[in-house]
Amino acid sequence: MNGRLDRIRIVLARTSHPGNVGAAARAMKTMGLSQLWLVQPPADDAGVARARAAGADDILDAARVCRRLEEALSGTAFAVALTTRRREPLPPPSWMREAAPRLVAAAAQGEVALVFGNEQAGLSNEEAALCRLPVMIPANPAYSSLNLGAAVQVACYELRLAALEPGLPPAPDNPPATFEEIRHFYEHLEKAVTRTGFLDPAHPKRLMPRLRRLFDRVDLERDEVSLLRGMLKTFLKPWEKVD
Amino acid sequence: MNGRLDRIRIVLARTSHPGNVGAAARAMKTMGLSQLWLVQPPADDAGVARARAAGADDILDAARVCRRLEEALSGTAFAVALTTRRREPLPPPSWMREAAPRLVAAAAQGEVALVFGNEQAGLSNEEAALCRLPVMIPANPAYSSLNLGAAVQVACYELRLAALEPGLPPAPDNPPATFEEIRHFYEHLEKAVTRTGFLDPAHPKRLMPRLRRLFDRVDLERDEVSLLRGMLKTFLKPWEKVD
């Protein structure tokens, strides 16, 4: 079980309060998770994070600090964004309870990330668009403001229970595509639609978001990405000669 | 749904840190619970609880303060103790996920309490013995120390999900026995076993804990308690004349 939980990254993006970083570390450790990734973490000269982490300072010590969310997602095969509302261009949110077995199953094959945004502002649209699936924790509609550490606790609790369950049927042998492979595919796709004039840069009409939303719902395998890109390349050959 | 969540009391017994009282209030409100009961709460001249409660000060304002756990359980039909280990004389613990539908079903009929002990010491044996069922949150055996606010968050999250589910089959029409009725029954029982010499006060041999553990596993109805007590009274009649 721990093998899978060890491959799940908790990513805190642009957190404001160091106390919440410490609370997240403690929450993770109580549920058996170990990988904390921090994107532009807050200054913490007073050691507030360490105090709130209680006995989980090992998680803080091992935390990876990044400048941008892309770095924290590097090498992951599946990334989800915790959110409190529906966001375009992402597909409709899943509940955390439903998403947890899927995340744990994906972690049997590769690295997985759960991304939490800033306490007030949440994730930017650009950050959310880097994730494949938005995930929500059910809450009181009249007061849905979970503390960041509390949200990490609930998410890690669901992951632990999902990891303890017998889980989903065995995943196929084919390795999933990584974050970079999927990103390169989208870049390739965008170049292709632009090159072909299918996308008019002056009037993009949400074409790329719609394409991403479609492919984001598929758990693309590495071989499938290669296939798609090979296909694109072939399709585009005649266009290279035009101009 | 809210009717049931409104009948579930979160009872914090002898909490040390006012920040945890505030975090618990916020956790409750995010999940739609409203009744906070505090047994010997900590002093809080600096208003730390209010700061941590964020927008949940209405929960703090309405909190009931008690001297003893018995007061906080007064009028409840079902009380469970959050615990991190197996405790005698209580029955073996249930997982919070399994207990939640049962608590919500009980709340359809009467008041229910979830009791959380002190951050370091947990509940005293006397306090734990006032509850019918111990409940645990699954945790990393190597580091099971959930922050109190985080534990309240997970418990209330499970209660909310259980309240949103279709739930258990309709409960019988018979009202459950209250905390006081069950306590009076145990007192009656103890008097009976003592009076009859079945219990030797010099060598009690854990007789009462074993009896309580038996009856605590039954969701006693009011009429059943009356029946048991009527029976005891009848049984004991001849003993009143002896001496």
C-alpha cells in the first residue's frame, strides 16, 4: 500500500500562511503520504510551519520547492486540482471520494499529483489548466471554506482508505503518458491546428480548451500519445511545403 | 438532511489549545453541523479561537459550556468517543466511515454526540465509559497523531456524506433510550448485583464493565429500558426484606 501512497505528491501552490504548510505536512504523515511539493512557498522566519507540523518535520525537510507548477508536475502521469467550484476549461469536477480510487490506481503505475491553490485565490486558470481533473470536497453551500490543512487532511484520508481497499481491477500493462508527453502532444496539436488554419489565432473560439477537455478525460497511455503525434506529423506533412 | 446534522453534537472535552476550538468550529460549519459543546474549555483572552474559526464565529457564540461530560451528553440517545486506540471496557472500535451512517440514523430520532478528548491525554477512562461506542479514524500506525481540528474535520465530513446518502432503512418507531435512562438503568443494575451479592464490592472483578459492554452494543429503546428495570425491580423484591 505505502508504495502507492509514496507516489502521490501533495502540491501546495502559492500558499500564503506557513502554518498551513505545517498542517498539511502533519495531515499527510498521519495518512501515510510523504511527498510534499511547494510552489513559491511563503517565507517562514518564525518557524511556524515546523511548529504546526508537530512530529512531521521530516516531511517538511524533504519538501521540494519549485518556482512554477509545471516543475511540480514534471514526471507525473496524472494530476488533479482541488477546487471549490466548477472551472472552465476543465471537465466537471469529481468528488474526492470518487477520485481517490482512480488516483491510487494511477499511482500503482506512476507519479500522481494533487494540487491545492492559494488560500484566498485558489488556483489560477493557467494552473488549473495544467491538471487533468478538478476534484471537490462536498461542503455546506452556505460556508464551503475549508481550511487548507483541513482540505489536505480530508483528501489524504480518502487516499489512505482507497489504498487500503482492494481497489480497481488491475490496470493494463501499458505505461500511462507523463505530464510532459501530454503537454508536448497538446503543443503539437495546437501547432497543427494553427498551421492548418483550423485555428485562427485572431479568433481562437476556445478550440484548444475544448480539445484538451476531450483528451483530458482519457487516461492516455504513452503509446497512444506516440500514435497521435505520429498521425499528426503525417497529416501535417503536405502543409510543410506550403508558403 | 440538515435536520439530522443539527442534532449531532460535537463535544470537545478539556481541550488545551483555543486554536483547536476555533478550527473545530470552522470544520463543523463547512460540513453543515452547528452544535458545539465544550467541557472545561481553555481560557482564550487573545481571541485565538475566534481568529481560527474564520467565518464560523456563530458556532462559537452558540457553543454550550459545561463542567462535566455528563452535562454535554444529557438528553442524547447515542454517544460515541473518538479514540486512537482500543480501550477497556468499551467494545472494539468502529471505523468512522462505518459509524457515520449509524450516527446519522440515530440523529433522525434524537440527539447524538461525538466526543473528542484532550489533545495529549485523550479521554479519561471515566469519560470514555460514558460513551456507547469508540470510533477511530484510520491512520498511519507509525504516526497516528491527527490534529484535533483535523480529526473533527474528517469526522464531520463523514457525517455529511452519510447524511447525503439515502442511508439506512427507516428506523423503528420506538424512541431510543436517552443517556440518562441508560445511566439510571446501569445504576439500577449495579445496585441489584450488589444487593444480591452477585457483585462483591471487595472483589468487583470487572463485573459492571462487562455488563455495560454487553448492553452498550444494543441500541436500547426507552421501552426496553423500562422493561429491564421493571424486571430488576421484580427480581429484587425478596431481597428488600433480607438483612
